[in-house]
Amino acid sequence: MRIQYLTDNQGKKTGVFIPIKDWEALKKQYHLSETPEEEYREPTKEEILQGLKSAMEEVKLHQEGKIKLKSARDFLNEL
């Protein structure tokens, strides 16, 4: 990835430019959108229930000693 920095009159970095091919790949990888209206949508009831089911399965695996869960601090740091 070839990154170019944008600077102000004092030479302070104010932005970054990346090739569109790389931007498209990042958007896909991180599920980014072009407009703020596309950034958030309410999850469906099914999506919420699936998330809860997945969380409960992880707790069960943790209780069985099969996986290690993240600490609350690590979880919040990811947000």
C-alpha cells in the first residue's frame, strides 16, 4: 500500500491519501460505507438472538475450559 500524507502550510500532517484500490479493500475488510446514513442500521430480531446464542455458546465453552475469554478491559478497548 502506497500512502501519501497531506500537510498544512507548517508541514503538520492533516490527512492521508491511499490508492482507491486499497481503500476499496479496507472498506470491504472493515465493513465501511460511503455515507453516514449507511453506517448504522438497527439489527433485526434474528441478528440479536443469534448474537446472544453465540455469546452463550462462548460462555459454555469457557466454563468447559475449551476457550479463554477476553477481559472486560480488553473488550472495551476494542470498541
